[in-house]
Amino acid sequence: MAQSTAKEVIMHSYVTIGDREKLRLLREQTLDGYWPDLAYKNWCLRCNREFDGYSVRVRRNRWAELTVECGTPGCHGTPAEWAPYPWWDEQHPLTRQRQAGCRAPTAPRPKGVSLTASSSGRGAEGADRNRQA
Ligand SMILES: [Zn+2]
């Protein structure tokens, strides 16, 4: 008895579009709109991986609108979850590099002036008078 695996067929229908059209979609749907070419890479917050414009999947939703999806297989990351560097990973070299670039300069702190206590002088004074007779 052959049991067919119940494979969930998601209603996402992926489409193949031209590079220029894809690039236009990427620029249109990413937050900063910066995507110079399809070789440009972004990081996905959902899968924590880097992907380029070529690997980005394009699908048509139920309203016949084209949307872009993270290039990592199996990840459904949306443009709202993409960034040019993984800012969520503080230990990542790219993140450190970015944060080091915009580090505020530290002003030198003025040295405290130390006050020396004045010495108290005591003058002994003889109160003897010479009486001249
Ligand atoms: Zn992803």
C-alpha cells in the first residue's frame, strides 16, 4: 500500500521575469531602494544569510502582484527583513566595521587641578625687653 505524503502545496506561484524587471522590483520593495545590480547582496534577518539579487525569488500573490522573496531556499524573508549588513549580529565583522565607522570621537577629559595645602608657619617671638637704665 503506497501512502502518498501529504505535501503542502503552498499557493505561492513563482514566476520568472527578466533581470531588469527583477531589479526594478527589488528597488521598489526594499526599504532603502538601493540595489545597483542583481549581483548586489543583502542580508536576511529571518535566515541570517547573505543572498544576491539573482537568487531572489519572484512570486505572484493572489492579487496578481509581484513580490520578491529571500534567495535562501526555504526562507520566505520579505524585503522588510533585509539589510545591507547583519546589524542584528553584533559579533559579525561587517557589523563591527559599520559600527566602528560611525563611532563618535571621544573628547579628552581635562585633568583635575590638585590643590596643595598651604603650610602654616609659626613664628616664635621672644617677649623679652631690654631695659636700659
Ligand atoms: Zn532569508
